[in-house]
Amino acid sequence: MALKNFAFNILNKDKFARTGIIETHRGKIHTPTFMPVGTQATVKACKIDDIKKTGSEIILSNTYHLMIRPGVERIQSAGGLHSFMNCDLPILTDSGGFQVMSLSKLNKIDREKGAIFNSHVDGKKFFLSPEESIRVQLGLNSDIVMIMDECPKNSDDYDLIKKSMNLSLYWAERSKKAFGNNPHKGLFGIVQGGLFKDLRIKSLNELIKIGFDGYAMGGLAVGESQNQMFKVLDDTKELLPLEKPHYLMGVGTPSDILGAVKRGIDMFDCVLPTRSGRTGLAFTWQGRINIKNNKFQKDNTPLDANCKNLNLNKYSKNYLNHLFNTNEILASMLLTLHNINFYQELMSSIRKNINEGTFDEFHDKYIDKL
């Protein structure tokens, strides 16, 4: 059977908020969507079958980490990333640019060679050019591939951010060429430009000229305030191509997601639900709960009595508190799964309210609560 081309269709709109479907040959992705992060070919503390039962329809994995360990050739020998990790969901891989910035203490950016950096694992030198990033992602057999970009740290240095943005545009052209003809996969461009409106608009307009299957807002969630992030989205929401999916990379909290959906964003990823799950922070419709707090030692109610999925409401706050305070592995497993399930409940509710034309009311009810 021929592979289905990558496609995106809008279903309903409520002002800038919209619902849609991304079609891949591995299945449909209903948007707005949240992608659990499987950095090293695993969503930490969770089995992929349980991730699917939360309603997750796509996961994200990481080019930087997988090229270092175990290496793309080893994953290719296993039949690609899906076979390697026993996952039949669509997979998006990032380009590795953010990790080069955030993890490597010794790195150098060269316009032609790309990022030259030392592994955070063993210090081994790596070269990550736009062409190499695309080669690795295609070798992993990703369903959505991200262009190679430079992701600078948060800065008010206009000239620095402009130089970085122009470099990312040059690498975007090279990434598109290296990607070639892969109609059953999606290639997304990444808008850079820091907090500067004119740079963001220039970056977006130039990426549109190159032409991509989706457009991501990069260089956020790097220390700016929520209001600053929302302003960047406000500056660009009327310019993003309506017929393409819009992706806000590395975001975020439930309130971040609500505010971004209001500004036309369709796709999200963040380590927050899994990382928080491992440290005792639970997301609920009543707000956040630090389950390690002593006040829960006599609380025999579940985190969410209404949750029927995966029998998560069988475990009391009292019991979860005990698991965390005795450093039991089950604690991380249960709370991580709870958080991912909550995020998917949030996305499902967002889609329902957009479809019914009530998203503004839903947004206003929860934006300061979650």
C-alpha cells in the first residue's frame, strides 16, 4: 500500500483557536495536541502502551541524545525508531539545536559546518550540520522532521539575535534541500528572532518563501516571562499560514497551553508533566499538588476521583505520599502517568470547547487556575 502524504486539515475555528487533523501514514493526530517527550526513545517511567491509553497520538524524541546514544546506525539496524522502541504512534524529532545550546559546555557555531560540540556524556566531539541533522532524523525514520536551527539563549542583544536568526534562515534552506522529496513525512520550519517583533516577522516571512509543511515558534521557554511569550505569539498569529500546523516548541504549563491555543497554536511538547511526575508534583483540575506535603498523609482520596482511565483513581494521596517519601519507583510511574493523562484530558477539553464555540469561557475559567 502506498504511503499517505503528510497533510493538515482545519475542522473548526473559535477566533484564532482552531481544531484540526494532521494526517500521517501512521495515523491521525487531532489538534490542538500535546506530545509527551520521549527524549531517549522512552517516555520516562512509562510504557508506550500506557501512553497510548492516555489518548496521546504522537510523541517527541530527541535527535541530539539519540545520535550520541545509541547512535542512528544502531537504531536503523533495529528497523528505525518506531521498531526500536516498539511505538506505532507518529514520532516528531527535534533538530538538536536546543540541546547544543543548553547541554554542551564546549560548543562552537560555524556557518558552514554547523554546530561543533563535545558530548555531555563523554566529551566526544560531534559535528551537527543542517545536512547531518536531517540525515539523522531520516535515519531514525521520524514522521515529522525539524530543520536545524540555532537556538540562542534569552537575550536583549538585538544584533546577537539578528545574527542568529539569519544563520537559522541559511540553515533552513540547507535543511529543506537535504530533506529532499519525502511526501509521507512533514518538514517544519522554526521561527526565530527572540523577543523582537521585526526579527520574528522577517524570520517567518523568509521561511514561508522557502516553504514548509508546518511552522514552529522556537527560541521560547528559555527564561522569558509568560507575557513576553504571549506577545511573540500575538505579533505573529495573523501571519502564520492558516493551512499549516503551528507548533510552540518546549511549552509548557497548562496555562501556557491555554494562552497559546487562544493565539492559534496547534502543537505542544514539554518535559514538565513527566519531570514533575518524578518529583512529586501533580497537575489536577483544581490546580497543582505537591504530593510529598505532610498534609496528605491522612488524605485517602484520589488525585482525581473522576478519572476512570488506567485505574489511576485507585491510588490515594496518602499512598502516593508514602511512595514518594520512601523513594519507591512506583511513585514516579503513577504520578507521571497521571500527569500525562491530565494533559491529554486538557487537550481533549480544549478541542471540545473550540468545536462548541465556548473556548473563551473555558480559557478564562482555567487560565489562572492551572
